[in-house]
Amino acid sequence: MNARGMKLHMVSLGCDKNLVDSERMLGILSARGFVLTDEEAEAEVAVVSTCCFIDDAKKESIDRIFELARLKETGKLKVLIAAGCMAERYQDEILEEIPELDAIVGTTGIAGIAQAVESALAGTKGRFFRDISSDPSLPENTRVVTTGGHYAYLKIAEGCDKHCTYCAIPSFRGHYRSFPMESLIKEAETLAEGGVRELIIVAQETTVYGVDLYGKKMLHELLKKLCRIDGIHWIRVLYCYPEEIYPELIDVMAQEEKICHYLDLPIQHAADSVLKRMNRRTDENDLRWLVTHLRSRIPDIVLRTTLITGFPGETEEEHETLMSFIRDMQFDRLGVFMYSREEGTPAAKMKMQVRAADKKKRYAEIMTAQQGISLKRHKERIGTETEVFVEGTLPEEHVTIGRSYADAPTVDGFVFFRSPKEHVSGDFVKVRITGASAYDLEGEEII
């Protein structure tokens, strides 16, 4: 069957690393003549790029597959494919348990997405995987950027070697494999030529980039090369494991104007006993020193972290240790997950699983504390001037929406500002901050 002109609908679930994979699959399929559509009812082919990080993510992935499967009867849908993490992790069960699927494509098999679709159109169900220990490859095609075109994620590595006891990711993403630097520079140049102005560096862990390829940490060298690319205005770094942050990386962040003074540090907890059970490689003293050191070297740095509450065996005393740490460290941005028991992980077999009610209580206490901290830190910015990346407008309210260097897309807040001018997404504007809430800021353009 000739696929040229057939309408394709992509659903990308989960993290930004998965989104990059989805965009690469879109690029491959677009090059084969498929026409992208946001309208599910118009789609003849649908791909769900799944997530299975926690139970809620698995449920969302399954629900979306079943929702789209109904379009085989009520719409124009001919082919339904599951790709991504859930397809990789449950490849032996997913085709059997969801017969509506026509093919599955694992995290390592995205280069075969066109073959998967074409085989399905010809009436052949298939599985498309590679060994998760094999070196990753970057498809030789232009990604279809789905983030609006003015910012994009650059995934610099695949897999993870940390083996935290709560996490199953190494089992279906494989060990840590860095993408070659020359390939990443080429991809970033292509993104810049396409209008991308903010580049967001992601991987399961960014800080050990290059160790496997070059024998040493090379994130700082990659960042310096990315800073030389014309058109890129901001570079933001996410997923920096605290124990792997090193002096050269801090130096580059402090020296290079394009690199946002923003760092994402997933610490997960602060009580030494919990960190040990998690198989994390830091302790509370290390974390306190690092936060203090980063703020000393880069005074205006914005620090984001993520936590897990209700980890197996977590006591009230350990929870209070975490609460004290949060109050002392005053993170600018903080997200928290309630522990999810993931099959196949060491933590799932641990005794003293925390009751759901206790998880919810501790989650609420953490978020309430952080809201107060965020409001305080936002109020400290009133009267200051900041550069804002325009994301859109609220025309009926005559308000422009943007993000400052302190705000990563989808996880942080916005700056809502008034301006006598019209701006388009991707513009950079100087704004004076005039108001603050726990999550967002208000301002006026400086003319």
C-alpha cells in the first residue's frame, strides 16, 4: 500500500527524552510521505509513544491505546502502533494483551518505525527492537520539532548505569551510552537553522556525558561547542546527578553567557538512611555542601530538584529530616513524586512499604512548604529586570506570556507581562518584575 499522503497521528507520553524519540519517528515518517495530523478522527495511522516510569504513566499509556483503538471502528484508523518504554519493557505481553495493536517498536527500534508502519499496512504484525546494550544511533533525518519550533530538547545520551533501587529504567533503556559529540553538534545546528533559540540538554543523566566514549566527563566541552552555534540564545541543562557535578562544568556555566544559570538536581531525598536504601551516591552533608557551593560560585543560579516521598521504610523521623533540608536549602523549584512500587526493582521487594495515606500526607506537607519557599523567592525578584522568552499571548487580556531563565518549559512557571508591542513566540524581551505568586511572575516590558 502506498503510504504517501496518509494521515499520521502521534501521541507522545512521559518525559522529554521520550519526546525526542517521538520527534525522530515523526521525522522518519514525514520523509516517507506521511502527513501529520492533530485530529485523531482523521488519522489513518496512529503511534503512541508510551511511558511506564510509574503506575500512573502505564495506565495513561494503556488508556490512550484503547481510546485510539476505538477509531478502527468509528474513524479512519487502519494501523495502531505502540512505541517507547512500555513497548520495550513489556514486549512479550503487550501484543497478546492488546490485540488491537498492529506493531510494537521498542526504545532501541525507532529507526524501524517506517518499516513497522508499512508492514502493518500490508497486514503483517511485527516487533521492532534492537539489543538495549547496543550503541544508540541518531537517524539521519530532520526531527519534527513539536514544541512550537522555538525551543527543543537535545538528548545527549541513552540509558543509565546508576541502578537506583526504585527505578526500572536501566532494564529497558540499557546501560549509559553517549551520542558522539559531532553528531550532537550537527543536530543542534540543524535545530538552530530551523528557528530553535533555546536548547535544553537532556539524558537520563547529563553529567557523565562522554565517559564511555572519551574516557572522561565531557559535558563542559559539549556545552562550549554548543555555545558557538549561531541562533542559539539560551542553553539549559537538566538531569544533573549531584554526585557527578564537577568543577569544569560549574566553570563553563559561570563563564558562558548563553548557558542559563539554572540547574536541575534530582536528589530524591535527604535522609542518609533513605538515600542508602535508594542506592543513591550522596548523603545529606554532600548535598548541603553542593547547594551552598553552587550558590557561591553562581550567585543568581536557580536550583530545581525532585524528591520521592513514601519510599519503603521511610519513617516520620526520616520525613522530618527531609522537611528540615527543604526549609534550609530553599530550592527555587521542587517537584515530588509519591513512591510507586515498580515490579522488577529491589525496592518493590523491600519490607515496610509505606501506606498510601501516609504518602499523601507527606506529599502535601512537602508541597505546602515548597509553595511558601517559592512565593518568598519570587517576591525577592519584584523590582528586578530579567530577559523573557516569549511563548504566546492572552490577547483578550492584552498580556504576553513568557519564561525567564529560571523557568524550564512544562515543569516551571511563567512570566505574564504587559507590553505596548506585539511579540511572537521566540522573541526575547526585557521585563521588569512587578508581582509574584508561588508559581508565576508578573511584569512590564522595559521600553
